Amino acid sequence: MKSDVVRDKFWMWGHDAGSHDNQYGLQATSRMTPAEGAFYLGVPNLILVRYNDRPQPPFEQYALALRPLKQVVWSIVGAGGATASDEVASACKLAARFPNFSGVMMDDFFGYDPASGRVGVHTIAELKAVQGQLTVSGRKLDLWVVLYDHQLEHPVGGHLAACDVVTFWTWTSEQLVSLERNFERVESLAPTSRKILGCYMYDYGNHKPMSIDRMEHQCELGLRWLRDGRIDGMIFLASCICDLELETVEWTREWIRKVGDEPLTFST
């Protein structure tokens, strides 16, 4: 048997400080870095996603601040689906230097075009080629992808099967009422991939604060699914709003403090 605590399965979604300033209805200025966001929430793992070409290479010194974290996942497809030919090689170079780098993330990956049949940033064949590059210093990095609730109708199953970890997100908070039903569809679409629940701490889809009751709904569902083994973790988005004194961020911080050290036991 392997014993973990709940906190071990929590992740901070990190962007460069100030990435969301003056967007999505946010008026305040953020100075919090990704590492500071993880420390502030009290979570040990971080996903670093490039946003509007930030951070800029070289990344090594930027990644030094992430050394104390248990696990780090680095984006190879950034916000808005932005990518470049050297993204995978750059991430693998970081993973070779930093042993806590455990995977790569594809953000905003899916965008179905019925005319061309294009489903995502990469084809299934391209994803398999990416997988072939993800062994670094004798260890395999996981390939992560973002899937939104409004993409469940798209033909994404083949792409999800090529990924190790599927992160599921509800873009507008009023749709959280359907989270249980929608997650069942994710399980059907991606039966072999590990699933992680993405939890927005701000209602980005509606450009307004998330209500406490909706934040609590997704967190408590996620905790139940984590205990039941239906998900492998939870992500809280994003580091660059953690110092804006949003009620949901402070509620989440207190919730993590309360549940974070509760034991999780898994059969091996």
C-alpha cells in the first residue's frame, strides 16, 4: 500500500506574474509568480504555461525557482494554442536538468474544424511522435492536455487516447451544475488516460468573480472523486490572480489548509 495525503494531488496552474492583468474583467495588478502562487495556496505541484510568449527563453534560470516543488509540468502548447517547433526539445532540456519536471502540458489544444477535419493543434500521428521524444534521462515524461466542457461533442477521443493525462475544465461557472454528468462523458471518451479536475478560482468565461458556492461545489466533488480513485488530482487556476484578494482564492486557500493533510491510501 502507498500512503499519500490529499495535498500531494493538488496542482497550481502557473502563469508569469501579471499575465491576466486588465483582462477578463480583472482590474487589479498581480505581482505573484507561479512559485509564490503554489506556496500561497499550500500546494506542492505546479503546471507552468506560457502566456502571450511569457516567459521568454532561456528558461533555465526561470525554472530554478521551481526546484523546491515536488512535481513540475511545463507547457509545449501555451495559452491560446500557441506552439513552436522547438517546444518539446526545450521542455525536455529542462527536464534533463531538473528531476522534478515530470510532464509537458498542451493548453487550449482542441479546436475542431469540420471543413478540414482538424481536431487539435497536433494530429494523432504528431502526438505519437511527441510521445516518442518524452523519455529523458531514462524516465518518461507524461503528456498532458486540456479539455473543456464545450468540447465534449467534438471527435476528440483518438487524441485523448494518445495522452497520458486529461485535465477537464468547465469554462463558465453556471455549467458547473452539469459537472458530474460531463465528467462521466470524459471518462467514456478517455478510459485509459489519467484524469485531473481543473478548478477555476475566477469565472473567466463570464468575466466576473466565481461564487463561493460554485467554488465549493467543484472542490468537494473533486475531493470525493479523488478519494474514489476517479481522478488523479486537482488543479487550481491561476497563480497570477492569487494576490488579488478574491474571495474564492481565500476560500480555496482555507479549504486546502483544512483537507490537505488528510490521508489518501492507494493499492499498489
